[in-house]
Amino acid sequence: MFCIALRGAGEVKIPMFKLTYSLVLTLLGSLPFIMLAMLSIFPLKLTSMYDLDFIASIYSLVIICFIAGSHWGIFLKKSSARINLFLLSNAITLIIFFGFLILTTLYFILLSVIIFIFLFLIDFYIFKKNMTSIEYLKIRFFVTTLVILSLLILFLI
């Protein structure tokens, strides 16, 4: 369990994340990034046959499109945002798709890092507009941090 210990609280722990189905699925979605980063640091004989950066690029493409699509869905439910998430999510999807086609793998990983940060900023904006919960934002921050660190490890090694 993820917890935040308050100063002077003794044995009292406040859960940082409430264990939910969406939390588990979100954390599981970050595992391929973590696994690829670990394999780049501690390669196995089997992994020498694969281009880990390319695999990470494909998975980044999939996850970025998925998150952009989730923004689209949030906007469908509650369209109180001043920005049009329909257009923004489509623009992000097209940028990452054409980036995948045009850029080298390493530059694509950098583009993915930038877009993951941008997607989190959109999530923060959506939270500020009361369209999502603080729990969702905490999970997204934690997982986005894991994903970005994993991609940067792949980029640097």
C-alpha cells in the first residue's frame, strides 16, 4: 500500500492511493516501461535480439493515444473545459503518430516524454475544472513520473 506518513502521527497512516480497479490497471500499464528500462540496464541474453527502444516507442505510441482518447471521453461526459479536448486529443494523436513515422527512435522517445508531460498538464487542468478526482490526478502523477523516468533511462543508456 502506498502511504503518506504525517509528521508526529505515530502509527497513523493515510493511504496515498485507494486501491481500486483503475489504479491496478494504470499501474499494470506502466510495467512494460519499467521492464524495458530495467532490461536496458540489466540486459538478458534473450533481450539482445530485440530493439528495446523501438519496443518502448511502439508502447508509448499506444499509451499516448489511449490517454488522449480518455481525455476525449472525459470531455464527452463533462464539457465544462474552456479548451476543446476533442481537437486537442486528436492533435496529440496525430503528432505522436507522425513523430513515430518521421523521427528516429531516440528522438521519438524524447517526443513521447514531452507529450506525457503535456498529457499530465491536461489532466491537471481537467482536475482544476472539477472534471476528475484528486485520486485520479495522484495516480496519473505517480505513473507519469514512472513512465518518464523509464523512458529517460532508455534514452540515456
